[in-house]
Amino acid sequence: MPRPHVTLKLATSLDGRIATASGESRWITGEAARAEVHRMRASVDAVMIGAGTARADDPSLLAHTEPLPTKQPARVVVTSRFDIPVEGKLFADLDQSPLIIFGGERAKPAVQAIFESTGAKVERIAGESVDIAAVLSRLSELGISTVLAEGGGQLAASLLAAKAVDRLEWFRAPIILGGDGKPAVAALVLGSLADASAWQRIALRELGPDLWESYERVS
């Protein structure tokens, strides 16, 4: 099935954590790294997150660049149960940037109606959970050719497991959060090292105290 080109952005500690055990994550990386992420948003058709990120961070997902982009990316949320707050920033500025919410077929119709009343577009994917390959295929049908996935860990794992990530943009801050911190990538349940995806680093840059690494998929 055709799908958009997908870039997965990770902003982590040195040990690959995106938040403390309590969920605190603002801000792991510095201002220069965050500015690069906004430029990435401005360069793609859509920015995608999971429901956990929508609830924990309340992001707008708009590109705040100087000058502002002529066109804001569409905002995409993947949530099997429609469990994101309608009061959040994602539901603001829908005239500038459309919001597309993908949910499972068992998500509550009443919540769908509330979402649609705000102007958001709701797409249901067959199955109790949301098949990320089906999401990407539908985005392609909607004319979206480039996607920046910003997390969280479950969405990242789903994309990687489906071999649907073409490029990694990894920002690493010089801090260590430990094993009780929230991982950037949830469990992949690999049987052996041979099952792991392989990547080639194509760039390494310093952004103040942070490192910015770019990778392309090898296998």
C-alpha cells in the first residue's frame, strides 16, 4: 500500500528516555533543538502523535518559525479510544491547521460527535486497536505525502514495528533519567538481534549542549 514518507523525531536523555517516571518532560532538550523541530514541522504535510502525548503535553503541533510558514502542517492524532481532551490546544486554530483523529471502531460515537463539532476530521480504522499501516495508507489517500511523527513511545514502536519509518531525527540531551523514566520507544518484542531494524547515521551536529543525529533506514 502507498504511504507517506515518515520521519520519526525523538528528543531524549542520553539513555533514551522522553520523560521522568512522573511524566515530566519539559524541556529535556534545549532551545536550539526545539527550534529545529519547528522547522521540521514547517517542512512536512502532517505532524503525528499518539493519545498519550496529546494528554501529557497538550501540544499545538503548529510550526512556530520566524517567519511563520505559509502553510501549517495538518495535525494527526492516533487514539484507539478517542481519549484526548477536547479542551486541548490541538482543537485550536483549526482554520490554520486541520486536525485528523484516527480511532478504533469501538471508540464511542458520542465522543466522535463532539470532536466533529469542533471542526476536527475523524477517521475510524477497523479493529479494536488502530493499525498504523492503515492510518498511513489513509493519509496518503488524503493527499499527505510527508509525515513527522513526534511520539510518544507507543506510536514510535508501532511505526518501527511496521517498518514505516524512513528517517530518524534524534535529539539527545546530556542528562540521564534512568530505567524508571519513560522510554522513547515502547516494547518491540524482538526475538533476536537479527530482527532489529538497521540504520545508517548520515549527520551528527551539536546544538548547544545537545546532539542532533540523523539516520536513514538500512533494513
